[in-house]
Amino acid sequence: MTRSLAPRSPRLAALALIAAAALAISGCSAASGGGGSAGSAGGEITVAGTYAIESLDPDSPTSGGATGTQLAAKAIFSRLVRPRSDGTLEGDLATAWKPDSTATQWTFTLRPDVKFSDGKPVTADDVVGSFKRFVELKSTNAANFTGYTMAATSPAEVVLTAPKPDAAVPYKLAVFFVMPGSLTGESPAWFQTPVGSGPFKVEKFDSSGTLVLVPNPGHYAGAPKAGRVTIRKMPELAARLTALRTGEVDLVSGIPDDQLAALQQDSNLKVETVPSTAVFTMWFNSGTPALKDAKVRRALWQAVDFATIIKRLYPQTGSLADAPVSPITLGHVPQEPVRYDPDAAKAALKDAGFDFSAKLRLQFANAEFRAFNQAIVSDLQKIGVQVDLLEKEQAVFTKDLLALNWDVNFQQLSNPTFDSANTLGRLYPCAAKRNGYCNPELDKLLAAAGASPDSDERVRLYGEASKIIWSDAVGMFPMAVKYAYAWNRRVTGVTPDPNGLPDFSGMQVSGS
């Protein structure tokens, strides 16, 4: 997953424009391609995924935020707006958008003559109905829109109303997908063969998690170039890489560092790593008595030699994080590094009355993160801190995460909106109840950052908020992540995505 991105200054300029006035978008999309259909000249592309796609419903409260579901949703459904790979926005169903003077109302002008894959027109009522369903199902991403409403003010316009000023609305909408407005509630049967207005439609979706996509010939920007895209679950790394080398699959992501050198030497493959929006994030449950004291949390962070662990496990795709959000996220402000000092850490824990006989529960999901977490446990044990390392199935992990049934929680936390409102603003207020931490001063800063129409001011405020999160050790933030992609050179049009969600609509097999 990976490729270097544009510097932040153009992005800040773009954000200022968004907050100031309407952004006119051309009628042509980056996804434009030839008139592909199944078996067309664009060829067939097979993608190997680490995880099964368990659902195609991006609004599902249980699986909507999963990487596989979001990957599929990008191909099948349209959004009002979508982020480019450099973090700036472009229109999808919307051709322009602008706030009122208080940034509590945002008006979106809709692209005309867009159709769903069944030939029916996409209307303003479909957008409004989809937003209502999105909010009512209370998926993880819907937490950005508590108390927000949307109305159709004309056949070509919708207005989103926020309960308070919100300058980040367009970026938050990067995770809102439009479906037929008549769809309500959770509808698993409907999502077996859903109807969308994205570049692809579903040919097959089976219980193994295999998804087969074919071009949507009625896509407003023209059908994508590939004649068919198959996304297969291949959880075993060795199997994925073997299939890539033999040509059984064409694109693989999530490649560990110890495998990159061999792939880079294969003349049939192209390998790229790109900065991502992801940060390894290890929350402490501040509601646990043993972790209530910020001095204890900071000491535990100081006891882990993250620089050495990253150098050993992630020499190409990892670097020490310097903030709770990644450098390509709006609101990133570097913080003072936490210096590894196990002796000072142990002394601080003793001074704070830490109970060394009690065990902390560190939970994570996915085997790819096992070695990293084992190394953390080892370092903590060196100063006498006992840890139960709990590797959980994704569904159990998510349930326990929300129930705060853990002491330390590991996640690779990405940000598909490229805006700190989606991470800092959503996950760290008292009302979020995500990590047992509550600080009214932090709440005020996050509210002010979310409301300000001035991008420089928002960065400043998010920087102040990050300083509190960092110094109070709400969690440990050890690593900024790069994504590694590898693909067969016969496939062209691959643009590595900083969220691990590549766009298939511009890809094709050369010579097909």
C-alpha cells in the first residue's frame, strides 16, 4: 500500500477554498475509461485480499467500517464527494458544494442524469434517504453526524444541516455512500446483489468473501477499463505472494517488510510504498483503576523501545509517529518525542503505586500485528509489568473494543477522510466513550477546531488538542504507517491509495 503524496500546503489551500466557497467540479471523472464490460478489451484483474469481505453494506453497524466493505463500496456506490490520493476532494455525485456563513448548512449541487446500475435515475430523494439510513443505523462512521439532517431543496440540490458549525463536513462525507432512497434498515439479502451508481456492479458475492465486479455500462463517467475485477480472500501471506509471482493474482497489498526486497527484485512486478493516513494506536483504558493516572500511562509508554521494534519489523513501512494522526492528515502537528527509558519508567510506576502483580489485558486482532504486540509485551515484562496478550477474532475484538473490555487496545487506525475531525474529533471527546478518558478542556478545543472555517486555525487547535492527548498518554502512538503494494507490470493504471483502498476503475491489462 504506498507512494509519496503532495506536500501539505496545497492541501491546506484547498481546504481554505472549501470552507470559503463552492468548489466547481468538471463533468469528467478520474475514473473515466473505455466502454468496458465483462470480458472486454480491458482484461480481467484479480486482487488478493487479506480479509474476507463479509458485507457490502458500508452503513452496517457491525461491519460497515471494515476495510473490505469500504473497498467494495468505493467500486459499487457513489458518494457526494471523494478524496483524491493526495487528500484533496473532488466531486462525485456533487458538482459543487458550499457552506453558509456559519458553516452549519452545506448545500450540494447534484450532477444531472446519473443513473443506478438498474437504469433508474439517482435523485435528490435517494441522497436524502441514504443519509437518513446511514445515520439511523449508527455505524462507526455515522458517529460523525450525530444530530445532522439532510433535505432535498430541489431536484438538483440537497442541504445538510449540522447542529453546530462544522467546517469538516465535505471531508466527513467521504464515508457516505448513496443507494436507492427506498432502502431502509439492515437488508443483508439486498446487499448480495446491490444496486449502485458507482463504476462497477456486482456479478457475484459468495459466503467465502469472494467478490466479482463487472463494469457498470451506465456510469456517468463511462464504464471502467477492466472487464472484470475479482477480489479473493487469501489470508495466508505465502499463498498471496506465490499467486502474485505466478500471475494467478495481479495485485496484492499489506506486504510485510521482510518480503519487499524479494518482490522488488522481480522484473515482472512493480512495488510501491506510500505514506498512509494510518497510525498504530494503542489506547489505554483510562477507566481502569490501574491506568487512571496519566503518570502511569506515560511510564508504560516510556518503557517500550518502539524505535528498535519498528526498525526490526517495519524498516520500510514504519517510522516513529510524532502525533496521534498521520503527517498527511489535516490537523497533524508534531509533538515532543517520548524517550525510551525503562529505568525511569519503572521508577515512575513505583512512585505512582502501580500494582506490579496485576496483569494488563492487551487486545488486538489480525495475525499480522502479532509480532509487534509480542515485542511490546516483552519490553513491559522487562520492568516487571505483566501483560496478557489477547489475539481476538475481528467481531469479538470490535465488540470488546466498544464495551471497553480491555486495558490496552491496539489498532491500525486509518482516516479515510484525511481530516482530524474524523479521528480526534470523533474518538476523543468525553461523549465518545471510546477509551475511558474525559477532559472538558480537550472537548472545547476539538469543538472549536471542528467549527472553524479557517484551515490554519483548525490545524492550530488540533495541535493543542494533540498535545493534551499526547502528554496525558490517552494512548501510545508508536508508528506512522506506509502501505506497500505490489502488482504485475501487465496491469496499468494502478494508483496506490493511502487508505489501502485502491480504485480499480482506471486499471486494465496492457495489451488486452
